[in-house]
Amino acid sequence: MTEKRTDKWWQDAVAYQIYPKSFKDSNGDGIGDLNGIREKIGYLKDLGVDFVWLNPVYQSPNVDNGYDISDYQAINPEFGTMDDMTQLIEEAHANGIKVIMDLVINHTSDQHPWFLEACKGEDNPYHDYYIWSDTAEKPNDWQSIFGGSVWEYVPSLKKNYFHVFAKEQPDLNWENKQMRESIFRMIRWWLDQGIDGFRIDAISHIKKSSWETKARPDWPHSPFTNVKGISKYLKELSAVFKEYDIVTVGEASGVTAEEATERVGNDGYFNMIFEFEHISLWQRDKNEAVDVVGLKRALGRWQRALDYGEGWNALYMENHDVPRSVSVFGNDAPQYWARSAKALATMYLLLQGTPFIYQGQELGMPNMTFTAIDQLDDVTAKNQIKALLGEKDQATKTLEILELMSSVSRDNSRTPMQWDWSDNAGFSTGKPWMAVNPNHKTINVAQQIKESSSVLNYYKQLIKLRKTKDVLAVGHYEDYLPTDEHVFVYERFLEHERVLVIVNLTKESAEITLPQTVVGKSWSLLLTNMEEDKETSAVTETVTEKMTIAPYQALVYVHN
Ligand code: NOJ
Ligand code: CA
């Protein structure tokens, strides 16, 4: 192994995303908190995690669970104190784990002092920190991402302010230099507290088109997504980041693979971005099969566009905004649940890039079956429910809504982390702020630590594997059989080192014919998610031209 496998520490790292509200409650109030995270540092270390990303823990009225910030430099009391945060950073560091925070700078809360001041009148110095219409009339009919107009009327001013998300999340005016400087001061202040970087929220939206621009018919949010001129602000922002040795990951909705090198290339604004292309494929009719060809195309495109040296990918299959991957890309039926969770893990964790694991994903936590409307919390779920709940036949409607929410709501990924078998899954001794998934009686950390073939132990194996093979750190990517509708076959290669990954992403068994370039080499099996079937020869120890890949089977081979 070479001494230094990658240029940067974060290229050789595995990240773990923590949704603090649902991770671990330390004081029995039912809400996860910073001291709860401190209790679990050992767990993260054992898993093999190098850095964590915390969803927002700043002061917030929680209309959008912390993405509406009312004080950037204060910790939300429900999560703890600034001292707790300092301790968390110190203890994580002592255990070799870095900490990055969420940076929400496209908008604030409508309770932020800047906005309260801004509403006092046009003469107020903070008025121009936000975006206003000239008159009482809405300047256009643009639709916000959370539904309804982007404009909200303020009667005392007889003007509207602009918001890309909920109306309680007014957008900051990036055209205003003082505003930008206030934000940059705040960023430096946090970095001086010793954090190791940021995940940057909603950054594609900081620049808006001129008001008369029409939204693209296929894309209602086009007038405020990656608008020309955005680079001026991204450049200023990245200059601040570059004053520090940190990692930055931009949330980059709407950025295409072709545009990606500008964002993350050698002179890019961020170290990595979360692309939306592959993840958006979860949005399909429940009865339709996963678009395996589309998934391969999307991931392959990003692998090629940001190859080591050109850029760098952030790899992910889950976050707090999408339903659980095993339920949408895998298969949560009992016979396939564990196997498909492991198949997905194999498929994405061995790509080139920095993998992010979202809390509970390493257990194969599936979606929740919501049984009452008041179990839903997310602002977008609530908006959708309000719209769906018509006048008549509430009972049937409610059932339909619950079924829908159990498959599409962001709340699916926000149920409490499942630590053990006890009533509240070991998450809290009090009443959890959000319903615990009843399946914690079988799916939980304590159980999976005991079982050698658990999803959790499989994740640990994959993480170890990544860290022991240079080719998995910086090796290039090539895929085969792009039109095969079941199986994802790709190779990682670096000089003479090669790893071959074969994953069936469907519930049908599939016959594949591998090209001579692959078959002509000698391979031996490194890892499979069907260890228990090895004796019955359902798993082949080596690669042959024709292979039958069982449903959700994953095979990893190394070139001898
Ligand atoms: C993206 C975040 O991930 C999401 O949770 C939030 O609702 C929006 N940005 C608005 O901040
Ligand atoms: Ca708590």
C-alpha cells in the first residue's frame, strides 16, 4: 500500500449523517441531543466512520426541523448547549472522528432578528438582507419548492417577501454585500470553534432570475436554481472556506454531471457535491420496478465526470429528505430485506468517492408504516396532507393518505434510531418526539452486533475493505452491461489492481454474459452478501463468461 493513498483526508474517509433529533436522547425529554451523540461516539468509531455531518442544531422554531434558523450562533436548547457542542467536537476528535455542520445560508427563519428588523420598514438596515417585491402585487407566479407561491405578503409594508421553501423561511438577499459579510463572519466564527467543515444547504438557489422570467414547463423551480451569475457568490463563499483546512459538501440540486467540474473540480467551489440525478429515481410508481438501467447511467455519468484528479464524488443512497433506500431501491419483504440492503451497500460503497451513510441505513432500517395522521411531522408532509384532506369521506381518505405517506414522506427517514429491543428502541427513556418504528423489536443495533451475518456487520466489512485496498480509494471506474435491466457490473482499476463488483438489483434471478476483457483475467471472491449459500454453490468462487446472479445477490471479486 502506498503511504498516502489520496491527496486529501476526506477522499479516504467514510462519513455518517446524524439527524440529531432522532439519534439518541440523553435526558429523557424524547428529543435526541448532542449529549446523546457523545454517548454513541464509540459506536461510530467501531463502525469505521471518519467524520459525521450533523443536520442543523442551531436555534430554530423548527418549522422545517432546524432548516429555519433564528440564531446561527446559538444551539437549539432542545439539543443542548454550546458547551455540549464543544465537548462533542473534542470527544469526537479524540476518537479520530471529525465533525461537519449544516450551513443553511439560502434563507433564515422568519423569527431571525434580521428578518424581524427587516419587517420594520424600508429604512431599516436589515430590510435589504431579504428579497422584496416593489408593490403589493406579486411580481410573478413562481411556485415554491414546498408548494404555493414564492411570495408572501406583509400587510404592514404592503410588499411581499420571497421564499424558495416554506413561508417561514425567507430567502436571504445575496446581492447585498453586508448580508454576505454577515454570513461569512458567522462561517469563520464556527470554523474557529474547531469544526471540520460544512454541508451547504440549498446552495443552488442563492441567485434568482429577473422577475419576468418564465419557469420552464418541465421545471417550475428553474427561475431560482443555478441561475447565471451564481458563481460570483459561490466564488466569494469558497474563498472563505479556503482560509481553512476543511471539507465542504454542497447540496447541488439541478447541477448536471457536465456542470459538476466547475463546482468541485480542482478550482471548484466545494470539495464534493450531493448530486440529485440518481437519488431522484426513487420517485416512481410503487408497482414499477426500479429503473436499474437509469440508475447505472446516472451513477456512471458522475463517476466518469468527477474521476480522481478531475473532481470527487459524494456517494449516498439515503438522507433525511428521502424515504429509506431498502424500501425504495431494495426490497423490504422479509425474504429480501437483509440481502437487498447489503446489495445496495455493496453497489454504492465501492464506487469512487466519499461514502455517506445515513443513520439507521447501516441496519437496513426500512420505511415506517404510519398509522395515524398525527404521526407525520414534516412540513412538506403536512402541506400535502392538508391539500389531500378534502371535505368528504375522511376515513377512507385518511387510510389512503397514510399509505401514501408511508411510502413517500420524508418522515420515513426521521423515525428514531433503533438501538435495542426495549419499548423506545433505546432511543429515549421518555416519550419519543416521533413514533418509533415497531420493527425495532427485530431491527436494532444490539441485535445486529450479535449476528455475524447482520446488515450492520456487512457494512463494517465493506468499510474495512475500502480502507485496505488502494484501488477502492482512488481506482478508476468502468462499467459493463449498461443495458442489462437487473445487474450492475463495474470494475475499479488502478495500475494492476482490479476489483469487480456484480450486484443484482432486482428480485428476479438474472443470466449475464461478461465481456472477454473481464473473463480473460483470473479472479477470486472477496465478499458476498450470500455467505450462507456458498456451500450450496449458489455463489461462484470465480468469474465465468456466463453467470447466474440470484435476486439481490452481490459479489465482489479481486484480480489475482
Ligand atoms: C434541503 C434540506 O436537506 C431539507 O431538509 C430542507 O427542508 C431544505 N433544504 C430547506 O432548507
Ligand atoms: Ca433530549
